[in-house]
Amino acid sequence: MPGPTPMVLQHFDIDTLAASPWKNGGGITREIVCSPAGAGMDHFDWRVSIATVERPGLFSAFAGVDRVIMLLEGAGMRLHSPDGGIDHRLDMRQVPYAFPGDAALMCEPLNGPSTDFNVMARRGCLRPEVRVLHASGTVAPARQGLLLALSGRWQVGEFTCEPGAGLWWDGSVQSWRVNSPDAGAALVAVRLEPASPIAK
């Protein structure tokens, strides 16, 4: 019988991540994690990235994926679908917005380039939870997740995270005690919960 999935714990710094240009030339993406490793864009269970949007264009659609997006820098963007089902101004920083990845969305920057934080999770497999913490607290247990210091210095368990740095884990249930002594500190906490079974 196969053994338990090994625990993976990875530190990262946004400034050291490789930037990949979009095919439509509208921006760049820095991938933080794509799990399982080597899964590619069509077969991942969960993925987290930072994107800079520079010009209007279509968002890539991801069938069977739930997404959460959050503005980090810039004036933001308008996301809207041709059928009018989605029309959202992403113009408030550090406020997560959830939407179905299947939707074909047009993205229109509001006033110049902006940078956003993106979480994707395979529907029926995982359910994403994204929160921004501004004070000391505890991140509830999860088998997969990610923590990123947005501002201020944060103590995450035994690790110290400067702004723009963080860690992600996969394969073993973890909870974290986090704290920051700095005024205006902010930490984004991502947890991936198992998707609830569909009632029959």
C-alpha cells in the first residue's frame, strides 16, 4: 500500500519569482505554487500566483476551477462577462473576490497597471478560503495553504516573514500562530479545505 503523502514546506519571496508574460501581451504572472508539482495549467489541484495587469484583455478561462482574486497595488480593474452575469470593480485593496474560473471575463484596468493576488482551486476537490489578517492570531488547520506578508514583519511559527515573503505547505495538516508588532501590518492567509460532497 502507498504510504502517506510527504509534507512539503516551501519559503518564497515575490521578488525572486520568475515572471511569465501573458500570451495576449496584457500582463505578467509570477507563480508561487502549483500543486501537485508538474501538474500544469490543466491538471492542478490548487495554484497561487501574483499577476500584473497592464492592458485590457480577456482573462483566461479555467473549466472546473474556483478562483479568488485580490488587489494588491494600483487602481484596480473592472471584471465583466459578455452575458452581464459578472460585473465587478476590483478597486479596493486586500479585499478578496471569489468567482467561477469557467467564466470568460474581460479585464479593464481602471487607471494604469495593477497587481493582484490569485488563488485557484479545482472544484469538487478543494474549496479556497482567503483572509487578510491585521493582528496576531491563529490560522486554522489545513492540509494545504499559503501565508504571505503584505506589510509589516510577521512571525509565522518559528519563521520570520518580511513584506513580500511567505511560505506554503502541502501534504500534512498544519495550523499557524502568527503575530506582528508593526502598525498597519497585513498578512494574507490561504487555506484549502476539502470540497463538501454533493448530496444525492
